[in-house]
Amino acid sequence: MLKWAVILAIVALIAGALGFTGVAGAAAGIAKILFFLFLLGFIVVAVLGVTVFKSVTRE
């Protein structure tokens, strides 16, 4: 997901430089959404790793 966010951010930069503002805005918006979804997933997995999974592996 992070890979697609980076790809769309690069597409937005190139489209903005070439004057395609509609395409640049859409690609930037999608890249932003994907980045925040990735960040949310990372935080959830990190919290679960610290709390739940450590208690499961203890014997």
C-alpha cells in the first residue's frame, strides 16, 4: 500500500509539472488516502504486537 502511495505521489508531481492539474489533484488525493490507511494499519499492528502477541507468546 505504501508503494502505491509513493507511485501516485510521483505521478501527481509529474502531472503537476506538466500542467495536468486535475490528474495531479486526483493522484495526490488518492496517495494521501493510501498513506493514511497504511499509517493506521501500521499503528494497529504495532499496538497489537506490543500488547496481545507478547501475552500469547509468554509461557
